Amino acid sequence: MNNISAHPDSDGFYGDYGGAYIPEMLLPNIQELKEKYLEILESPSFIKEFTSLLRDYTGRPTPLFHSKRLSQKIGCSVYLKREDLNHTGAHKINNTIGQVLIAGFLGKSRIIAETGAGQHGVATATVCALKGLECIIYMGALDIERQALNVYKMKMLGAKVVPVHSGNKTLKDATNEAIRDWINHPEETHYIIGSVVGPHPYPDIVTRLQSVIGHEIKQQFKEKNPGKNPDYIIACVGGGSNAAGAFYPFISTDETQLIGVEAAGKGNETSMSAATLELGRPGIIHGSMTILMQDQDGQITEPYSISAGLDYPGIGPVHAWLDAKGLVKYLSVTDEEALQAAKDLTVLEGIIPALESAHAIAALYKMNFRSDETVVVNLSGRGDKDMSTYKKEFGDE
Amino acid sequence: MNRIDLLFKRKQNDILSVYFTAGHPEINSLAEILPALENAGVDLIEIGMPFSDPIADGPVIQKSSQTAISNGMSLKVLFEQLRNIEFNIPVILMGYLNPILQYGIENFLISCKEANVSGTIIPDLPLSQYLIQEETFIRNNIHNILLITPLSTDRRITDLAEKSRGFLYAVASSATTGSSSFHNADTSYFERIRSLNLKIPIIFGFGISCHADFIKACDWGSGAIIGSGFIKLLEHIESRKMDYTRTIADFVCRIKYGNSIQK
Ligand SMILES: Cc1ncc(COP(=O)(O)O)c(C=O)c1O
């Protein structure tokens, strides 16, 4: 047991990574959040409402399922943390519920968010409907075309979906546009960022809100295996929020090996990958010092993955730090490997995973486990949003 | 002495600063635009270093940055171009931190010095992080200019004024560049700045696009910066194949005096 915590210092740094590289225009908002977030998150009234919404609205705790047929195939004990069973179909709602409550404490009446695949957008639109707040979602014009179902869900939930035509018209550009909106509407607006990215204190806020996943894993695993922690926890990493949440209570235990899985797209040797830690260099994206994919001039490049939730050119600064410290092992999985894993899980267990989560499943095949070892895979979301991709890839027989 | 300080020693009022993006509309446009601006009697020039993700900029500067990058503009190319042009007025480079970090901060400042650049404006380098680098800027005689906004507290404005070098850049409204017009700006902010009796000159920027805006900025401070308005003019010049020198001189006249004396 060592004394490492997944929290940044008071300036928002995890070692060399993190911080708040923001224009002066955003300073008052970021300063306010920085001064108040811990007090809010630790206040009894926040805890009470957050806990009760997670239970009665989202459906937590999500089950920890001993996946017997997959275990047999892999040759060890595999457990699935069923984040796919959350309301709206992914872990994203843990964060949006927490942040919409924070907005309430700050007296903000207008909510903005960015979204890539639309999962975070739907989760944000959902909590805004729940709280009766104005909701504006920025989404790349290209992603709007690719994710028609989620776009309609957001609209039906009462959100305004703003297409972003700048840059490459995807997640990175939607995030830029959300930041610009915040600069232009600083006083009444709260920005609900969708992962452990962005300027301090966002990475810490989102990590803390998602840590409910890890705390439940710890308790549920002990119920099934008295006195023990899992030998491995595996989670996919886009920005890194489901992974940060699942890893959180285990960072300082040597008992559990943590594994983060990035998307390798068509392979890290091609130009079509999203494996940031493998292909990136230190730099600044969206107000945070972290590892990011960029060209030699420091222009941020567009990543690729079949999974819209994993194609972010940066990674949360906490992961850049965990990687540098060797506290988490990161690997990457190609489109093809993820698709195969999605098919296997569907056939073996009757669970159709989100493409993002299928990357975490695929990592099981890349490891050598002893038969007495235990592995928890964080199944971050369900496959509903990906059915057209699956249909296209697997055919219609 | 730094050229920015020399300028303010000579002239305290009616300072006109013009911004354009390096590599836009064409990769070599700077070679025409910079001398044209200097000849037209502009006091200060800000050259944008294009970045893929300019979070503090509105659509006009975003688009010019994107064009510049696809034209092949980079810090390396920019410094090469600047070293090959003669100019005597202060030039300030404005842009985001990541390309500078990849170039190396110290290297960047040395290249600035070699290219006769006098200052920098780096919106996503906040005061706390700038202070870590301050000594390197000062050692290379590059003035880093800091921004204040209408939401900055008096205390913050005083801190920024103390650390900004050359002048203090007062963003006129809480907005991205080009998004709102200066004549609607809240004068209580201007009064607040005035009441602080800052020792450093104040230049207003964001949303300034006409003579009336310029006059108002000069009433409340030492002058103004025009960005998006000038970029739009460049696009107009480019699309109609107009003459840079004449059109820019005319534009500057209209901003400064309210009418064109060219025709
Ligand atoms: C189901 C699912 N898993 C994972 C992710 C990736 O995000 P993060 O790395 O922040 O968990 C997303 C993002 O959209 C998602 O929808």
C-alpha cells in the first residue's frame, strides 16, 4: 500500500500534467469552480441528492456480473461491471447528474456541453430535462450525420443541438465551440464537460463523480470474493472518465493491476488511430497540459477510431500521469479486434456492448491470465447507438 | 530599448494596432501586408500565429487560421518570412501556447528577437503560468502582453497591469474575437479601469471595426486593436484581386479619420 491519490495539487497538476491553460475571459468561471467544487461535492446536501438520484433515477448500483462463458473462453474469472445498465445506456450520466447539481449550487440556469457520439449529449440533455434547465449541445457537423438517433434523442429531450462546422467538424471542434460559448456567456452558464479532460478543476470533478463505479466494484467484488480485490481492472479510455472512475479506489493498491485500453483504429502504424499515449507528445489541448496527437508544428491532429467515443486527440491529464508513473498499464486495440470482441460478448453472454466498451473486452485476449486470476472489465455502455455500425460490419444474415 | 516602449514614449494617444494572421490569405501575404500597414501609418502590428484550435477566437480568425495552416504556415516559416522583411514598427506575435511549446519557449523567444519581434500575446498562457517563464521573456527583451476583461476584478486588473509589459490589452467585452461590437460595450468597465490609475498604457481590442469605435477606444485608453474587421478586408482584397497597398492605406485612413483621403 502506498500513499498515492488520483487527485491533482491545488493548481490542478498531476505531476507535469493538468493545470488550467485558459484565456483570461474564462478565469472568473474556472476560479469560481475551483474555489467551490470540493465544498459542494463534500456537502451533505449534495451527497444526499446525488446518491438518491443515482439510485432512483439512474438505477445504481449497477450489477457486477460474473461472466461464466466468457471466463471459460479467456481462461480466468471475468466479471463485468454493468455500466451499460445505467439510464441512457452508459456511465456518462454519473457525471452529468453530479454536474447539473453543481450548476444548481452555483446558481447557473443555462447548461452547455460538447458531444462526439452523442452519449454525453444525451446524458446532459436528460438531466437538463429533469431539472428544467436550458440545454445547448455542441456537436460536430460530421458527427451529427453519423449519430442521427442520438441527435433526435437530444432534441426530443428539449436540448438545442448546434452543429459545429469549424475544423474537422468532430468532437475536438465541438469542445472548442462549447468553450467559446462559455467565453461569450460567462455569467449564467455552466459547462458540463464530458470526460476527465479540460482545465482544472474539471478532470478532478469528473473523476470524483465517476469514482462511484470503482467504489461499487470494490464492495461488490468483496461480497463475491470475501477479503479480496480483483487482480485486474480493465477499462477503455477515450478522454478517460469511465477508466478514471473504475480505477480510482485501486490506484494505491499493489494488489490490483489497472489496464486502460485506447483505440488503435486501423493500427498504430497507420495514420488512422486514436491511441494518444502511444502516438502523442506532451502539449496543451482544451486548457490542459497532457499527451496529445499533434504534428511537428504543434497543430492538433484528427484521430480515428470506429468508436466515436474514443476518437479524442488528447487524454485526461490524470492518465498521462498514471502512465508516466507506471501505475496503470495502457494498451491499444484495433477496430477489428473490438468488433470481434463485441460479437463474442453478444453470443457468449447475451450482452451487446458499446463499441467503446468492446475495446476493453478485446484487451482480455491480449493478456495472459492464470486460471485462478480475477478480472473486472468495466462495460461502460450498451450497443444500441452502434447497431448500424454492427449491421454494416457483420452483415444482415 | 524595446520598440513598444519607444512607441509609447513618443506617442501616448490614438495608437492604432492592426492584427492579421500569418499565411492568410496566401502563404506569402505577410510580405505585402506588413509593409502596406507600416506605410499606411499604423503604429503597431500584431501577427497571428495560426493554431488548429483557437478557443478564444470567433469565426473570422478561426477561418483565417485554418486557411493559413493548410497554406503551410508554421512558426518556422513565419520567422523565415519576418527575417526577410524590413520593418521599423513594433511587431507582436499573437497565438496559442501549444505550437510555442513544441518549438520550445526559449527557442521561440530567441527566434522572436532575431526576427525583430517586440512582443507576444498568448491568450492561453495565464498569468500564473507566465510568471514561471517571465524571466526568460525579460532576458530576451520580448514583452509579453496580458489581457484584462470586463469580468476581471479590480484586484486582478491591478495584478495583470503590474506584470504586463509594454501595454495592457483590454478585451472590450466578455466574448471571443469579432463577436460583439465595441460601441455597445459597457462604459462602467472603462470607468473602472480609469479609476484604477494604472501606470501602463491601455489598448482596447475585440469588436472594433470602424472610426467611431476607434475614437471611443482612444477616449478611454491609448488606442485600439483591429482584428476580424481587417481580416475581412483582406479576404475582400484577395477575392477581387485588388491592390494591397492602396486598399490597406484607404482602410487605415477610414479607421483613423473617418474618411478615405485616397480617392
Ligand atoms: C460507452 C462509452 N464508453 C466510453 C466512452 C469514452 O469516454 P471516457 O474515456 O471518458 O470514458 C464513451 C464516450 O462517448 C462512451 O459513450
